[in-house]
Amino acid sequence: MAELEKCEECGKIIKDTEHAPYCKDCDKKLDKQFDTIEDNILIFKELLNSEIDTLKKFETEDIEDLFKRVYKKFKDDGKLNNESLIVLNKLKNSFKLSESKMGLSPIPVIKETKEDKLIKNNQCPDCEKKIQRDFNLCPYCGYRLNKDFKQKS
């Protein structure tokens, strides 16, 4: 008797091998998580390590398609800035993606700085006190959080 295949996510026996190596329920759940991760990348311009772990459950083609969609969306919206490039580089490096293999021009390599990390954690890079994400200036030390912000003379 052939050994029954079990879902890699929940361990249930897979009756319908269409979704293998996952059962139908886990496949649906993972697809939903994939969509949520894509939304988080586009909205918050961040990619968490836990999200990378989830994405590792998908095929390379799915990750390449995700990269291309996110890249195109950032580019079309005129939001291909340092923040979005950091996320694209993290996705590219985590999965060893090649822009040329995907038919894209190379993206600049931007590494996340200490300042970027503090701001993402809602902390002022200068005094490291808690701030709100939408502040232009730190209310404690006056540090300019939004580089585009111009103070009135």
C-alpha cells in the first residue's frame, strides 16, 4: 500500500493532491497570507522576517511574480524611493532573485540604516523617544523626521 501524503502545514492526510504539499484548507490559508504580505509590502513598505518564512513555503515563480508586481506598483505610483528599494532588496536577497532573469532593470542596492530602523519602530533617530509615524518633526528634540518637510520661516 502506498504511503499517504500528509500536509506539510497541519499534518492531515491529503485527499486531493491538487494543492500538495498542503491540504486544501492550508493552501487557502497560505494564499490569504501571501496576499496579506503583498498588501503589507505595498502599504507599509516593510517585509518582516516572519513574512519571509511564510513566503519560503511558495514556489520561486510565485515569489518572482510578487517581486515584479510590487516593483511595478512602486514604479507606476512614483514611489520607488529608498524605503521601497530597501524592501525590494530584502525580498530579492532573501530569495536570491535576479532582476535580469525576471526581465527587469537592476534596482539600486540600498541598505536599511539605523535611522530607518528607528523610524520604522516609531522612534526618533536623534533622541530615540517614541513618536508617531506621521510626525514631521520630533516633539522632544526637533529632529526633522520627514526629509521633505519645510518649516515656515
